[in-house]
Amino acid sequence: MSESSPMSQETGTAQAPTVTDPALVRRAVKAAALGNAMEWFDFGVYSYLAVTLGKVFFPSGNPTAQLLSTFGAFAAAFLVRPLGGMVFGPLGDRVGRQKVLAFTMIMMAVGTFAIGLIPSYATIGVGAPILLLAARLVQGFSTGGEYAGASTFIAEYAPDRRRGFLGSWLEFGTLAGYIGGAGLVTLMTALLSSEDLLSWGWRLPFLIAGPMGVIGLYLRMRLEETPAFAAEVEKAETERPKVPLREMVTGQWRALLLCVGLVLVFNVTDYMLLSYMPTYLTGELGYDATHGLLVVLGMMVLMMIVQPFAGALTDRVGRRPVIAAGCAGFLLLSIPALLLIREGSLLAVAVGMGALGLLLVCFTATMPSALPALFPTRVRYGSLSIGFNVSVSVFGGTTPLVVTALIGATGDVMMPAYYMMVAAVIGGFAVWRMAESAGRPLPGSPPSLEAGEQRSPRAAAR
């Protein structure tokens, strides 16, 4: 412990530094990342099987109508995410991060597993798409508390000097989930006939969610509550009243606006590349389905390799420069990259997708540590859940549906590039207004140090 303690940003009282347990931090990161991997395994599978699911649940003579219906059910889950955030976020600030994250894991597993059991439209008629929509709503509601809780959990456990690196493993889990989903769909597409895939093969990826959920729940139940939340509970017994939902919004409106802008550019580009591009390569460019999936899979492997290094870089140079570089890159390179992709050769498609994927890493490696640092401890889970899920619901999750509709209405296949460029401008403004958080304590929390680490003079001065 240092002889002098910094002043709390909320109360102005002295706070002693928190010394983290490296083993406990690693367990927290693994448990949070696995939950994220499970969530995006499902979303990845749903996106990559969009054409097949359209035939199973939305029979129509028009392939475009089928695809729009499938992506409509995909987007519906995002419409209830803010509701889930408004329930789970404040609950996480009241009863604890660990308890809420365990419950969201159960809900996600149940919702995903249920999709694999739904009969087809040919079997039960209109009941099939209704049940699909119901399962998607369960998934969306539970996901409303997942990302904000997982990023908060890691951020509150991580030492200040390594928060970017440790937080980057959350999105490493996202990429692992996508790669697992894409790899499984690619393998199934290669091994199964179209008839088998349509009749029963599509169910397998969703049924895997059951065992994954049990493993994730076990890991999360073994975790202790974060030191930051434990300190808030101790303080609440004498001086802190429960924070109403209104204060989480109106009391944090500046931080919420920044959160919405940052999440917008993060998720529009994320869903564009990881969810929509497989469909774009096959539906708009006539790419073979298997080859299209392999290209996206290769891009995600590249992103996974770079992800931890980019997270460590944010600890060194700061979050703002890395996010700003990503925004500038999408603004300047979206059109050239999409033109390369449209050129059609495997090399051109790989280079274009690889460039966009590396730009996306500027966000995936940074946001898990940057977003929790926008809010003080007492409202972090709740405010972040609201801001994150509103932005994802309105802008991120609707990206495949909106871009598909825009291409259908205008005939302009460059719409994905224009959409990403607009998002980059909004994200650039948000990063210009945000404060740097690298190496600094989270608002409302004392400095967090690794065992044996001494506070830097810069941290001690704050």
C-alpha cells in the first residue's frame, strides 16, 4: 500500500489502492469471455445460416423476402435489448455483477437451445416463425445485460495499467464464438447435402448451446464479486442510497451520449463485417457459399491474432488514439476496400476484408476498457447497459436489415461502404469529446494495482 491515498472522484475522501490477485483476474476474464463467445456463436450461426433459416421458417417464392424476414427476426432480438439492459443493468448495480451475469448465461443458453428444437414451417405452419421470434426475444432480453456486465466485470477486476490488454480478451471471446459458428457452418455445408442441411443439419449449432451454457454457468458461479462493487456495498450500508433508474440516465447524459456514439461505430462496423458480409459475398456478388464463409473466417482468425497486441497497445498509447485511427480508417478506406472485394478474385477479396478487419480491431480491442471508464462505479453496470443496448438496438443489430433494404431500394451495392463511413464520422466526434482513461483508475474507484506494483507518480498525483 502507498502511504498516500488518492481522493475519490465521487466523495472527495481518501481511498487506498486495491491490489489485485492475478489468478482471480484470469478466472474473471475467462468466465466473461466464454459468455461473450457463447452469445456470438449463436449470432454468427444465425447470420451464416440466414438463407437456410429463411427457407425453414419463412417459405416464399422470393429469396429477397425470405432473407429480409430472417434478418427481421435477427433484428427483433435487438429491439428488446434496451429492456433487458434496463432490468439487468440496475440489478447488477444493486445485487452484484456476478449474480446477474450467471442469470444472463442461463437465459442465453435456454433461448439458443430452444431454436434448435423448433419445428419447421412445413410442420406447424405459422407457429414456427412465431416460436423463432419468441426464442430470439429471450436471447435479446438476456443479452441486454451481458456485454455491459462482462466488460464491467473485467474492468473492475483489472489493474489500471493492464485494463486494455485484459479487456481485449472479451472481444477475443466474441471472435472465438464467431469462428466456432462459422467453422461449424462451413464444415456442415461441405459435408451435408442441401437437403440434409435444410431438414435437420441447421439444428446442430443451436443445440450445442446447452453444454456451452452449463460450462459458462459453472465458471461464473465460481467467481467472487468485483472489488469495486464490494467496496460500494460496504459504503452503501452507511451513506449511499440505491440509485434510481432516472439518475442512471439523466445524471449521466453526457457520458451516455458518448457511449451511444462509440458503440454506434463499433457495432455498425462489427455487424457489417461479421454478420452481413457472408450474405453480401454470396447474395450480391454470387460468391460460392463455402468460399465466402472461408474468407470471413480467415479475416476473423487474423483479428484474433492481433487482438491482444492491440489491447496492450491501448495501455501504452491510450484508448483515444486507437479508436480515432479506426474511425479515420473506415472513413478513408471503406470504399477502396469494398471495391477490392467487388473485384471478385480471392486475393482481392481477402485483402479488402483483411483491411477492414484490422480496422475493426481498433474498436474490439479498445471498447471493453473504454466504455466502463465512462461511468462511476455506483451506476456503471446500469448506465452502460442502457447506453450500449440503445445504440446496438437502433444502429448495430439493424445493420444487416437496413443495408439489405437499401441495396434493394437503390440497386447500389456500395451501400455497405457508405454506411460504415457515416458511422465513422459519428464515432470520430464521440472520441474527440471523450476523456482518456488508459492507466487511470475507474471513476469512483481507487487505483487498482498488481501485486508488487507501485503507483506511478502520475497516478498518485490524481
